[in-house]
Amino acid sequence: MTRIRSNAASVTFDRVTKKYGAFTAVKEMSLQIEAGKLVTLLGPSGCGKTTTLRMIAGLEMASGGRILIGDTDVTRLPATDRDVSMVFQSYALFPHMTVDENVEYGLRFSGFDKKEVLSRARAGLDLVGLAALGKRLPSELSGGQQQRVAVARALVLEPQVLLFDEPLSNLDAKLRRHVREEIRDLQQSLGLTVVYVTHDQEEALAVSDRIIVMSEGEVAQDGAPRDLYDAPANAFVADFIGEANILDCDVVSVAKDVATVTLGPVNLKLPARGRGEGPAKLAVRPNRLEIHAQGTANTLPGTLAKVTYVGSHLELMVDTERGALFAVTGDVDAELAPGAAVGIGFPPRGPVLING
Amino acid sequence: MLVGWAGFAVLPWYGLDRGLFSAWMLGGYPLKASTAPALFLNLQGLKLWLAPMGVLLLLPLALWGRRKSDPLFGPALIAIGAAGLAWLALQGFGIGLRGFQWDWLTALFGELDDRQFGMGWGALLVAGSFLFLLTLGIAARGAIGGDEFVVGSIGFVIAVVAVFIFMPILQMLASALIDQDGNYSLSIFLSKLFSARLWSLDCVTGGSRCGVAWNSLVLAVLVGVLTTLLGLVFALVLTRTGFRYGRVLRALTVLPIITPPFVIGLAIILLFGLSGAVTQTLDSVFGLPASRWVYGLPGLLIAQLLAFTPIAFLVLIGVVEGVSPSMEEASQTLRADRWQTFWNVTLPLMRPGLANAFLLGFIESMADFGNPLVLGGNFDVLSTEIFFAIVGAQYDQAQAAVLAIVLLFFTLGAFWAQRFWLGRKSYTTVSGKGDSGVHPHLPDGLKFGVYAVAGFWTLFTLVVYATIFYGSFVTLWGVDFSLTLSHYVKAFAVGWNEFGIHWRGAAWSSFFTTLQIALVSALPTAAIGLLTAYLLVRQRFAGKNAFEFGTMLSFAIPGTVIGVSYVIAFNVPPIELTGTGIILVVSFIFRNMPVGVRAGVASMSQIDKSLDESSLTLGASSWQSFRTVILPLLRPAILAALVYSFVRAMTAISAIIFLVSARYDMSTSYIVARVENNEYGIAIAYSTVLIAVMLAVIGIMQLVVGTRRIGRRGIDLSQSRTNVSASGPAPAMGAGG
């Protein structure tokens, strides 16, 4: 019985640039994706993440820099000659071929004999649990099934790198969670190198070993999901991954990498993360803000502007001297009404110093 | 990688094909100068100027074994290819200009063909292999992702367009400068260009006739405006009034595709001419004297309106349907009533479609040759003037060229003005997403007006076609209305003799020639058209806009101009084709190419690009993707392109009339010749047969296309509404004028 294996290889970008005429889509980007990892490119639309993915696939040619897959320089190699396959947002199943023919398609061009093609295709469909539907046309499958065919079609080639371009965006919300777990399981059990593009931060946090946040053609931050969420490097990342309140503050002193920060009446001791004294910025997640009675020690005084009940939690808008803050509390029974005076507390692990 | 190596291995083989191909074709062919390949000519010490090409062709062998990433590989191939092509062109034109004797020259170059050929198959293959060496070199340097197939295709399309569209036009321009004695003369050119015959304004000030150029321009503008209005009326009836018999109206759009253009003119004569049915009825009932009013502007206008309105309809129907209903619904929810919505939203959104329809009507009218010939009377237009300059007693090529330049100036001017006018604005009302909603109906007043005009015109059209059909059975129209089959017998009699079926009818020879040529030209037309469409839709490359403009240009060039320029350019080496069937095929290919391109572009934009991208990432080369993914999905478009190019080739007249020869006579030119001899009966009978044949062809195609198997989801995005692209004219489905 044929089994689908992995030929996972790393991907390296060495100062890669992509220009369309005068417009620069990707600027001198350097990155390293280790073999066997799932790395997500995350960012708002137009940030260059899809362009980056297509450059790995060879569907776009870099205008400058070098791209390596494993140790091979593939910068000038067209898509056909790269050992990379891709799952498209639209799945791109060939509508005039059956499921079997779709999965066999790539194998036919890879020099396998007829028997090998059939057994590999079967193994691929087994892997995604669709072996029974091989004779159907793509138009006779549901969206989730089409998606799995697309994955099987890419997997049977045992590519060095597997690319996903927003694979879940055409599925409904429930199915989305299910399919993303399937993708993650496959990736981990086969040890595949996967590059995954999405603009959905929750999806990115859920599936990735590492996330690369991109903004305007450049890497904004690169790290494990937890690092990105808990310690965003700058306001853009803080705001893009989860929501964040960005506040102006002053670093009074720094000692042993611990900064003493004042925020109006509030004094905080935070990791300095390399920053010196002077004005700085602070990012705080809404769920990391505490709501106290006004006057409580070391809190920022404010007035509740809005209270919204959304079932699992309350969403609060609080007007303070530092601007409006967005807070979330799980205590849905708290007696909070618009107009109430409150004090906002900052727990030790909540706020993070960031780059403007 | 495998494909790359295969392409590489083929390389030096190209280099040898001159020798191989000839040997393979001819076996132990003689060493005679007229049939020997260039290699043997050289070995015998003849035609030594061909030798450098042989040497150049051997050079790629030196690259054997090198990988294509080798930095030498690309530039070397580019140098070899470019040098080879340059040398080929140089010796081709150079020897002609040095004034060698013509027959000696043909003896020099004619290699395989005993007809009077300039460059033969050998030269063609050599040119082809140089071209592909060149494009391989460019691909190896990394252009378009190093894709040999795509670069090669671009090179091929550019080369054929350059040779068969631009070169003839340029040669025609050059010949306009030559006087009767063969000297260059600017003053004669200018005096011809600005002659009173062309530009006189006498008729405005009371004189008898205006300049030919003015006649053409006035007629074309009138036809353009009126066909657009009528087309719009029909489109509105179909889409905005809840009209139930839309299928009948849509059937009207088939008419211009299957009708040779001058047939309408014939019918007009049968109805309104001196001995026409209507004229005689009026004469006998009301005592109105028969007059020749129909010969001239009025008759021409009616005939061309009848002939070209369906084309405008075809364009506008897509446009009217393309206006997103949600726009109109939004307008209505913003308190605009139906009139205001129509006037402020619907009509402005249709602007590019209206411009396209006008352009089509304008160009078709300018290019129309058959109707003015039949109906023109003293109202001369450019296209007939060109014909008489070449065919008439004067035989003045330069005069024809000057007239063609004026004609070309008008049509290209309109083409350019349209692109400029629509230039930067986007009229696409909807993106790819499907759009629900219903088009609002027209306000009542407009609705009845529109019904009245459309009803009258439909009736008129039906009368015209009935006249054609009936006329084919009438002994002598206007004199003897008794029914007879004699016209059909004369044209299409079939008998038996000792060899089997004997095609006795006078029309059979031209009928078979037409069928044969139309069939032969259909395949390359569709192939080049679809290949070009693929490059335009799917590939990005430098100069793509110029590329698109170049390929669509032949649409804006009237058939008469193509005809004249082909006569001028291909009468002499290096490419000598006049009098052959090949020149007819070639002219059809490049006249009808825009139809194939547009059909391909339209259906290819409906196939999601990620399909071929996923094929590429699955390891298929771009050629394999094209063959296994795109072509099967395009099957309906391919069939349509084949049938339309076939049908258009059957009905074309304007370019053909210059290019036919005794041996290769075409139906249309045969019919026009009958008309000139006043043998209306045969002409009409023949036309009726042509219309019937083409109806059958189209019907069969509809049946075949109608039953395709592919599931709806995924490719059938035709439901999504997008406006007609503003970048170029819609396909000219009508007969070639």
C-alpha cells in the first residue's frame, strides 16, 4: 500500500523584492522557514502576503533577491519546475475532470507509471477520507469536500513545500474550525513544510508554529503565536492580532531591563524590551484591563460610555484622560451602567511597551 | 525539468530541419535549381548568399549539452536567431530591390512549389527555426519566467501579424508614393491625396456631386448612428419590456452572419428599383412615376441599416444586460422614477457599448463593398473607387493605394477616437460576484415607441428576406413574375456521366472552392485567435498593450484595404502569393482573427486563473496546462470560433474581390459578377443557397454546443454580469463588408 510521505524542505528568502511597475509589493524581505513547520503569513489585504506565497510557488518571479527551497536556488525557476504544490482559495479543481482525474493530474506529469499514479492517487484520497467519491465531478461535491480534494491533489506529489492560499475563506464558520484542525493534523502527522496565507488572525493563532505578520510589503513581526499576542512589537501588530488599546506613557527609569512607567496616576513596572527613558507607547488587550471602583489605588479614572452585552461577556467603552479605552469583562452580572465612574487597573502581565 | 530538457534536446534538431525536411519530402529529389534546397544549391556553388544562414543554423550545435541556466546560452541563441532572421529578410528584400529578373528570382527561391512562389517551404521552415531559436534564447534569459511555450507563442503571433498585416500595409503606403513610371514622387501623391474627386464639396453649394471621401464619411456616420439607435431599440425591447418572444429577436442576430452583405442591396433593388415590386405597385395604383431615387445615398443607407443593425443589436444586448440591476434598483430606492433612472443611470452606463456599436457600424459601412457596387449609382464611395482603380481600365495601383490610405485614415481615426474617449474610465458595473435583482421595465411612453420601431423594422427585414427567397424562383423580376426553377438549374445542375456525378451547374466550381478555402482557413483562424486570446488574458509581458492593439488592428482595417495591400505586397518576392489559394486563406485568417481573439478572450476570462496556476504548481508545463486544462474548457469557444471563421469566409467579399483568380473564384465574387451582368436570377438563387447552407452550419453548431457535459459550478460564470470591456470593439460577427 502506497503511503504519502513528506519531503519537507526549508524555504529561505534572501532580500527578496517584488515590483509591479513603480509599485513595490514586497520590499527586501528576508525570512527562513524551517522544514516540517507550519508558518503563517498574516496581514491585511494588500500587504504582500499572497505575492510572497506566489513567489514561493513560482507563479510570480522575484524582481530582486534570492529564493531557496532546501539548498537549491529556485529564484529563476518557473512553477512547473519547482517541487512545491499549492491549495488555492477557489480550490481550482478542474471542472471537466473527475475527482480521480484531478488528483492524478500532477502525478501524470511526474513520470510515474500508470499503476503508480493510480495507487498514489488512491492513497491521497484515503488520506482525506474521500476514496469513495473518486468518480464524481467537482461540481457534485460540497465545499468542504472540494477543499479536501484540492489538498489531496497537492499532497500526492509529496512536495517539498505545501502552500495554502486562504484555504478556509470559502467555507462556513463551523466547517472552518473543523477543516483547519484537519490541515494541522495532516501537517503534523506527515511532517510537512506548510506556508499558509490568511488574513484571519484567529485562524493564524490556531494553526501555526510561527506567524509572520506583514504590513506594506515588509515583515512587521515574526514569532510564535503566543509571543505575537502577548508581546506585539508595535502598534500595527498589537492592533492586527486581537484588539488592543494603544496608550501614550512615559518611561521614567530603566533598571536591569525593567522599566518604570507612568500613565497619569498609574505606576507600572514592565519588561523594558530594550527601550530607554522618555515618552513611549503601551499596548493593552481589552480582556487584560480590570474594572474597579473609582479611587482604587493605582487605577486610571474614567467614565463608562457604553456597555454592550454580547452573551459570553460584556464589552465596555471607557472615556479616560488618555482617550477612549475598550475593555472586556467576563463578569456579565457586574452592575455596570453608562455614566458610572470607574477606575481602570492594569494587571502585571497585561500591558506591553511597544514601538510607536 | 524534464520538459525543459525535452525543449532543449529539440533545439539542434531545428537547426538541421532545412536539410532533413527537404530530403524527407522529396526523397532522391533532383539537384535542379528550381527544386533543390538551399544547402544543395550552396554545395553546387549556387546562390551563395544563402550560405550564411546554413552556418548560423549549425551554431546551436555548439551549445549542445549546456544547461539553459548557462549565462552564454540565452544571449547566444538570441544573437543567432536575430542574425538569421535579419539575413533572411535582407536577402529576401535586397535581391528584389536590386532588380533581378522576376522569373530568375522565382527560380532562385522557389524550392518546392511549381507554382510561382517566392520563398518556399524551405525558407519558411528556416525562418520559423530562426524565430524559435530567438524566442528560446529570450526565454532562457528569464523573460516571462523562462517559459519557452509562452515566449515562442508571442514571437510567433508577432511575426505573423508583422508579415501579414503590417508589412502589406506599409508596402501599400510606399506604393502610394510611386507614380506610373515607377519613380517616387511626393507631388503626385499629394495631388492625388487632395484631389477634388476625393474632397470636393460641390453638392453643398449646388453642384452635382461631392468628393468620394465625403460621401463615404457621411454615409458611415449616418449608418453608425442609426444602427446604434436601432440596435438599442431592439436590445431594450428584449431586456426591458417583458417581451415574450425574445428568442425570435435573438434569431435576427444570426442574419448578418449568414448573409453576404450585398444580398440586402439586391433585395432593395428588387423592391424599390426601377422595376421593383414596390415601385411598380406605386406606379400602377397611385400613378407615381418610377424613379431612380433608390440608387445612391437613400438606397445605400437602407441596405446598410438592414445589414448592420443586427450587429449593433448583438453588441448592445450584452451591454444592456450587463448593466447591473442593483444599480437601477438603488437608483429607484433613491426616489428616482423610471424615466430618471433610465436617463441618469442606465444610459450613461451603456456608453462604452454605444461607442462600440457606433464604431462597428461606422467601420462596416466604410468597408462595405457589395452594396455600393450594386446600389451606388452615381454616389461613389471609397471602397468601390478603390476597386475600379485596380480593376478598371486605368489600373492605377498608386491611386488605389491613396484611396485606401484615406479609408484607413477614417477607420483608424474612429478606432482611436473610441479608445481615447473611453480610455481611462471604468464602466464595469459588477465584479465577479453574481448579482441578483431584476431590470426595471421601461416607462410606458418609451416602451410603445420602442415597440413600434422594432416591429416595423422586423417586418421590413422579413419582407426583404422573403423577397430574396421568392426572387430566386421568379423568371425575370419586374417583367415576368412567373415561377421557375431555371436559376437553380443553371447554377446547381447535377448530372451523371461515365465518371459518376457530373457537377454541371455554373456555380459549382466557385461553390466548392469557397467551401474548401473557408474550411482550410477556419482551423488556423481559430488557432491563432485562441492562442492570442490566451496570451492576452493569461500572460503578462512587456508591450502587451501594443500587442493587443496590433492584433485588433486588422479589425479596423477595411477589407478593401487589406485586399489592395495584399495585391501590392504579395505580387512580388520575397513572398509571392497572388493568384494562389493561399493568399485567400491568409487573408481570411487575418481578417477573421479578431473574431477568434474576442471569442477566446470572452470565454477565457470566465475560466478562473487559479485553474492554470494550480496546473502549473502540479508540475505541468504551460503548454501542458494549455492543452489539458484550458483547451477542454474552451471547447465551445473553439467550435464557435471555427464556425464563425468558416461562415465569415463564406460571405466575405471586400478583400476577396481583389484576390480571386480564374482558378480560385469564390462564391461571393461570382455572385457580384452575375449582378454586374444583370443576371439577377442566378445571383439571388446562389445567395439563397449560401444563406441556407450557412443556416444549417450554424444550426448544427448550436446543437453541438448546446449539449456540453461540464458541471455548472466552477466554470459557468457567464451568469455574472460584467459590462463590455471598454478596451476594444466587440467581435464583428457580421460579414466582412
